[in-house]
Amino acid sequence: MTDGAFEANLANKLGAENLKKVEGAKIGIAGAGGLGSNCALCLVRSGFRKLTIIDFDTVDPSNLDRQFYFQNQVGMRKVDALKANLYRVNPRLELRMVNKKISQGDATGLFGDCDAVVECLDSAEAKRMLVEDLMKLGKFTVTASGLGGIGSSDDIRVHRIKDTLLMIGDLESDISTKPALSPRVSIAAAKQADVVLQYICAKQ
């Protein structure tokens, strides 16, 4: 990659001032599965350099239909595989990858210095626990609910729950009955990244 070409291209699209905000922002991502891995890719392609990504899982063959991993990474820790993949987009990243299952009370230590956090966990209980902790910290948080199935992708929308809490999804589809597939998962992940990009660019 020609030195500086990646940043120069984004500066033309975002504007130099917005790119400076984006490159300086610290973004947390809780989970590196379908939402988290794809959201991280969108954020890095948008110019974000400082990411904290938390996950405790390994890459499984069943992940490859919708997550940002490859066949030769099966069996690797997701945080290690995702780190390698993101560095291929931009080698100037500053990544903090943590191989850990998030527990109640972890939010401060993991995401305390982040400007925004993207919640990408699997279970409803884990989602609720983390969002509640992040709200106590006053963190700008983007979560997701309702992204399973096929079609009706226009139903995946941005819902403002609170000033600092946005939710992406149709709020109805359950991946236990409507499987999570690449198109709708990727749409939701991209919307999460877009909301974060908008928020950071709008900051004074």
C-alpha cells in the first residue's frame, strides 16, 4: 500500500477534520462474532484506528457463513484471527484485543477509556448486563436486536432508546427461530458502524 494513500483517500471523503476525529477516537466492541467482526471491518475501513475488541471464543467452521474469518483460521482465537484480518486493511491500527468472557462489572476496566461501545454479544442476558453497565458509565452505546432470517432487510433500522443508547434491528426476529445469515447480519453490523461514525464526526 502506498504510504499515506489510505488516509488521503478517506480525508477526501470525510474531510480532514472528521478523519482526525475518527483516527483519534477509541471504540470498544464487545464480541467478535457476526456483528462484532463485521462491524470492526466497517469501522477500520472508515478510518478508525483505535479499537478495543473483547471475545473469548475460537473460530468454528459454522462461523464462516457470516463472520469475518477464513478457512485457514478455524481453531484460532477470534481475537487473534480478527487482529490479523484487520491489520491487512490498515497496518497502522492500534488494537487492544482481549481474550475474555465479559462479566458483570467488567465494563469500566474494558471500555472505560472508549468514546463509544458497540455491543455485539450473543445472549439476551449478556447484552442486558453489559448495556446496563455501560449506561451507568454514560457511554455512547450501540446495541442490536432482531437481525435473523431472510428478506425484509429494510426492517433493520436504527432505534434511539436513549440519548446515549441506540439499537439496530427489526426488534422482532429471533435468531433461535430465524437463523442468522450473512446479508441481514452484515446490514446490522454496517449500521452499527455507521451510527458510530456519525456520532464521532458530530462531536465538537
